[in-house]
Amino acid sequence: MTHAVGLSDIRAARQRITGKVEPTPVVPSESLSERLGFPVHLKLEHRQTTGSFKLRGASNAIASLNAERRARGVVAASTGNHGRALAHAARLEGMRAVICMSRLVPQNKLDAIRRLGAEIRIVGDSQDDAQQEVERLVAQEGLVMLPPFDHPDIIAGQGTLGLEIMEQVPDAALVLVQLSGGGLASGIAAAVKGVRPSTKVVGISMARGAAMKASLDAGRPLQVEELPTLADSLGGGIGLDNRLTFSMCRDLLDDVVLLSEEEIAAGIRHAYEQEREIVEGAGAVGIAALVAGKVKPNGPVVVLLSGRNIDMSLHRKIVCGEVVAERA
């Protein structure tokens, strides 16, 4: 099957972002390997500059703009990490960046974006509300929209993670990847399947407001209520006019697994107590799926730790067991 983003696009993105993005290590997890009976490897993308994988897509998208579009500046809706990555990449190029977010975005992520010099607009209670402000700015101020996932350059940039994973663990039987709007999952799946078609790629999301899962089940993009969750970076819809990531996730993912808030909290705790890694809720969902027994591998596993941008007071409460499981 042919998609808008393929292995050649991802390889080109890798060349484009070299020197702008850090290659991240893979390390074995003794605790998870012993638990599962198969080698489990952790891809430490949470150590990426800006603290998440989003810098890959943002850097590739900005590097692909011509001079006229760079001069206009960029705008995007974000649940936090894409905005931080875009702000960082734009600052390196001396460009204007405007990031639109809902009131659900944690304060620590707002502060990090503001420190990078981007303009911030807080609009409404959902990613869809923030997207309406993006479209207004595109129409009225001529800014260039670089969305967090449904864009070929964003997908190709995120897909560079898949190339690294397959070079670092060439015999991987299973890759666990975060699933939200689908830019990361579709990019990694395109890279992994392009290099080794037999390797399975499973998307992991939270049960509260998993828009891509609901859309895949319905066979078309759906709008889903956005709810508070420990995996806040996975919030938001996929867009009713989704052009790329819905079909790529439908065709390339082998399965999708949903997690409760208790399971996500357990993943964060395991990452800290057993792996000595601080990750946000979204970053912990792969570990959480294994700990909960919701994924049963039959060979070497690669688990992506996608981000570390968690409010540390919240992290302490989770590690101490003070956060109630299902948050209203």
C-alpha cells in the first residue's frame, strides 16, 4: 500500500534534521525483561532536547519551509510538547512562532514555551477550540500552520525515530508507541514496516478520550470529548478532515491498546522506581501496557519513552500514590 509518507521521505527528513536533533539511546530494561521473559529495550527519547520526540517533526517541518514562508512565521495548536518543540526550532531560525492551547494544558508546559520566546494563546477547553484560533491567525495574519501531527513533514520527522529503533534493535519483534493524533505512530510504523515488515507496531493510548482509537473503530474520523488525564500529551482530536494519519494508522498499526488512569500512574512509578527515569504520563504508556499485561510479546520489545515534561509536584504525588486513579 502507498501512503503520503514513506521510507524515502523519512530518510530525507533524517538528513534534514541532522545537527538539530539528538540521536537518543536504547537501553535494556532488566526488570521488564525478567517479568516478560523476552528482551525489553527502552528508547530514551524523553532525553531529547525540549524533553520530547516532537522536536523531530517540528525541525523537519521548519527546515522544509522556503524563505517566504519562514518570513511569515508559524502557528500551531498544541497540548504542550509540539508547541515547545516548534518554539525551539523557530527560535533557532529567528522566526515568529504562535502556539495556541486549551486550558487543559499544564502550567509547566506553558511556562516552558513562553521561555522560548513564542507567543501563547489560550483558547477554550479542547484542542479543537485551540485549532479554531490557529485557523483565524492563518487567515488574518498570514502565519504558516504547522499542525502537531497531520502533516507530511511532521510525520516524516517523527518517523526518524523508527529508523533509529531498527538500527539499534534490528531483531525487534514489537515496538510500542504512543498514539494520539497519529503523527508519531504513523511515522514510526512507516519506518519500521519499511525496514522490517514482520515487526509489529502497537499504539498505546489512554482510555479517557482516545480519539484515534474511537475513529479507527468507527472507520472514520470522529470528534471525541477531551477529558483530563495523566497522559495529557495524548489529548485532543484527530480532526474531522484528517488527511494522513488516520489512514496510515489504520493500515500500519497492528493493534491499539487503551490504559486506565491507574495503569498510567503505575507506568510512571515503574519508570521511576525500576528504571530510574522520570517520564510524563504519555511517556510511560508503553511501560504501563507491559506492566498491566495488556501487551504480550513473543520476541524482543522496544518501548518508546516519548517525553519527560511532567510537573514535578504531580510526579511526586504519583510516585507516592497520592493521585486518585480516575480523575473526574
